[in-house]
Amino acid sequence: MTQHLADALPTSTGTQPGWWREAVIYQVYPRSFADSNGDGMGDLEGVRSRLPYLKELGVDAVWLSPFYASPQADAGYDVADYRAIDPMFGTLHDADAVIREAHGLGLRIIVDLVPNHCSDQHEWFKQALREGPGSPLRERFHFRPGQGADGSEPPNDWESIFGGPAWTRVADGEWYLHLFAPEQPDFNWEHPAVQDEFRSILRFWLDLGADGFRIDVAHGLVKAPGLPDLGRDEQLKLLGNQVLPFFDQDGVHEIYRSWRLVLDEYAGDRIGVAEAWTPSADRTAMYLRPDELHQAFNFHYLNTGWDAEALRATIDESLDSMRPVGAPTTWVLSNHDVVRHRTRFGTLEKARAAALLMLALPGSAYVYQGEELGLPEVVDLPDEVRQDPSFFKANGQDGLRDGCRVPIPWSGDQAPYGFGTGGSWLPQPAEWAGLSVEAQTGDPESTLELYRSALRVRRAHPALGAGDGVEWLPAPAGVLAFRRGDFVCTVNTTDEPVRLSAPGTVLLASGDLADPDVLPADTTVWWQG
């Protein structure tokens, strides 16, 4: 595969419309990024040591998945203390060092915040259990008596995202709500103490220098009054396309308005990013009204297949829904919860083409660690090494999230490929030796160099980055073509070459381009038009 970079690019004006409106944000899953102490688990010092790599890659910000003190029932999304670092990742001093060094390199740091639920080892929850029914601490969660004559049935029919009922009964007979694992009790966001605590947590990390927050399950904080039954099973299938009494309730917006006031107290454009699974792009846009959050993940785009017609519809819907609220659209192909897009789409060629399409679209883009290496999903992990809690549940998620969380390869021809000196917490495939950072650096045909080139062009070209629309150009079936100023992007999503007159000079291509008037199968080309 060969990509082409034009010798001369238009010079960017350097104007900054709000850094988050065009930022490329790189997700680091700390336990799988870099291990500094040889225990087989990535850590914050490992992250700090690899920040120059991210600077060279060309990203603008780094989103760190949770590193808080946690029993690790759900890979750190079960938080016991929001102001402490889990020893497996380091110390608060290490977190401070990551933020300071990132800022010194011109990178921003986004912290993952988990407000829907905590760990069952959180002091509030432990005290609520100790004090028993009627405890004021139980009001900060969702404790309820059970149904039936002896209270042995759950309070309603809600199902956990990880499978099974969303309720667990404690020794004194009451039940508590957990939309995820039993070790993750949901907070009651109607309680003022919960609201006050999280505003304080925001300020703690903002004072430390965090540039913003990715808000986990941002759509889940408020539940419908009375916690009504849903009336059917297999509820996970409704996620993201149906109105649910435990997700996307209108009351969440008042919470984010109060958070926006906190963010705006701080200089430097601190931001909030919603992980919000909603039934429509218009519902997602409600989280991004001018007095709420700044960005939301575009799951509708992530879930769109490699099909020109479907992609165009999703792109239009995404841009159209964000325009009325003045928010940037975001674009994402992979993260720590989904199968890597190389595997979803079926080939590396499609993954490379999809990356160039994503980076050409107006707004902000997210890159998940390892996608710049073209890593596939690891689909053959032995059952005994899996740690995803949904793997051990019936009727929940697929339980295959471990496959996208395997530690990434840095160097060498044997595992753990420079990840650390003490192995890796999930085994790495033998074929990853050829996909390491070391193996791909300097190879003009590698996926890593494609990403580096794309991010360099994106930063330099004044037509790329922020924006709220594209001009669609005529194109054959299965092909996308759009213009942004004097930049043109063409995408062939079919498995056959397509004749299409060259709209200008080639800037970059995801694959070989022998004839500029022929767009190869599963290829994206950037043009200076």
C-alpha cells in the first residue's frame, strides 16, 4: 500500500475556534498502553513515558480511561474513591506528572468520570449497608423493598446491561439497583449530596489541571419517577433506539447545566464529553446545548457499516442535528467497548479507508489506542484469561470486550513487544510483532505512517478540522465524494475499482493509486481541489 503526500499544502491561519471543535483525541486505556514496573499491567508512569509518541503522532488531547482506586470488578469503572489513584496504576503524584508533562508537550488531558454508579466498596455504600434500612446513606442510592409476599422478587423488571436482573438483594432483605455489575450500585441523582459530591470531584481534577471529562453513561444518571417496569425482556436490544425508563431522561440536563457552570469557572476551555446512548442524533444534541456539555460520542456513526449510502445518511444526520445547538460533530470508529473496526469491517484496507474518511469530516475525531497500528480484534482469547464481567453473565453484552483491550505492541519480535518487562495481563498474538510501533515507523506503506501523515495534513490544511457541513459531489453508486473548501475527499466502499475523474492533486491515499482517474476498491483519497 502506498500513500501520497503533496509537497505543498495551504498554510493554516492558526485561528482557534475552540480547541474541542476540531481536536483529534486519543483514547488511552491505561492498563493496556505501557507498563513501567514490569507487573504486566499498564500504569500512569507508562503513559507519561509514551506521551512523546502521541505528540509525534499528531493528536491534540489524550483521554485516559479510569485510573481511580477500585476493586477492578469492571476494569476501574467501579470506583471506590474518585480522588485517589489505584495502586496498580501509580499514585496521585504520577497523575499530576502525566498532566504536567502532557501540557508541556502541548497535549490536553481528559479524565474519565464515572457518575452513574460507584463501587460497592465506596465508603458511602459500605456505610449504607452497615446502617441498614432507613439509613440516610441508602437514600444516596436506589434501595427498595422487594416484591411478593416475602419481598423475594426484584422491585421491578429492569435488566442489567451485563445480564441478569438490575437488582441485588442484601442480607437485611432490601434490594439495590445496579444497571451494570452488582459491584456497581447506581447513585440516586435526586439526592443533593450526590450532586454536591460530584461538583467537588470536578473541581478536584480541574484544580490538578485536567482539561475536561469524558462522562461515562452520561445518559443514565436520572431514572423515571417510580422506577416503572419496562414490560419486556432482552432490554439490551433496545439500547440506543428506544425510550427507556433508566436512560436518557430529561432530568439529566439540569445536572449538566450545573456542571457547565463549574467548567466555566476555570480558564483554558475545560470541556465535558458525553458518552450518551440515545434513540436519535437529535436526542444526543440535547446534551450539547450552549449551557450544557461540549461534545458527545457519535455512536450512530460508530455503528454504521462500510456502505456509502448508509455512511452518507449518518453523516448528514449527525451534522444536521448538531448545527442547531452550535456543537461540533464527533466521529469515532473504535473504543474500549466495541470490536476494533479493522475486524468489524473485515479487512485492513477498509479500516485504513475508514480512518481517512473519519479524519476528513468536519468536527472532532477520536482515535482508540492501537487503531493507528491497524490492530485487529483478538478473537481467540482463552476463557481463563478473560476479565470482562459480561462474559460471565447470560443475556448481557457479548462479553468479548477483552479482545479490544489487549496491550498494544511497541517493539521487538516477541511478546510483550515492549509493553513492559513482565508479560502482559492479556496475551498478545504472535503476528503482532509486525504491527508494533517500531516495525511500522519509517515504513511509508504502514498504517502508522498513514495516520501520522493524515494528522499532519489535517492540522496544516485550513479546510479541515472544525466545520458543520460538507458539499456532496456527484459520485457513482458505492462512492462518496465531498468538498470542504478547496479540499476534496473521495471514498470507494465497493470491492471493485471505480472510474472517477481526479478532482485535483493527490494529498493522501489509503492505498495504491496507480491511476488518479481510477479509485481503487475500499480506498479513500484526499485531494487538493
